[in-house]
Amino acid sequence: MLQTNEIQRRFSSVEQAIGQAAQACSAERDVPSELRDCLQRLDQQSDLVREVIQTRDESRIRKVLDELEELGDRAKRVCSSGAQLTPRMRSAVLHMHDELSELKHQLH
């Protein structure tokens, strides 16, 4: 497993990507409710993840990141479902999903 400071550094990139996706979502009117819900939950969960990373408990870190990745997967599925999204919105969600997947991959 990565060192705690490396996890924190990588998670900062994930948080930034979540924030960008949440901002894009706020700026648009016609975002599917499932996508809006996923992004709100991702934003809320990211605070919990930061706290869990501080505990250095590998199993808890993996668990909360798994939950975050599930939400990211749901958001990506909405983007792939043919929903009418602006390129900015779609790009922000896909970037966020990539960041989450990369962090998850680095943990295993």
C-alpha cells in the first residue's frame, strides 16, 4: 500500500476532480438527477475519506475508497447512458472517474 502522505497527495487530485465535476453540475440546468445525486454524495464522502486516511487504517481506507469508486462508476454510467450533457460536464465526470480509478489501482 502507498504511504499515507502519498495517499493524501493522490487523494487531493481526486478531491479536485470531484470539485470540478460538482462545479460543472451546479452550472448546468439539465443534469440527470442520478448524476446530480452521485456528485453530491461524492463531495460529501470526500470529507470522510480524508478523515479515514488520517487513521492509517488500510482496511478502512480501502473500504471508503471502494464506496467512492462505486459512486464514480455510477456517475460514469449516467454519462455513458446517452444523457444529454455538455462536453464540459461529461469531461469533468470522466476525469473524476479516471482519478478515482487510478488511486484505487495504486492502492492494490
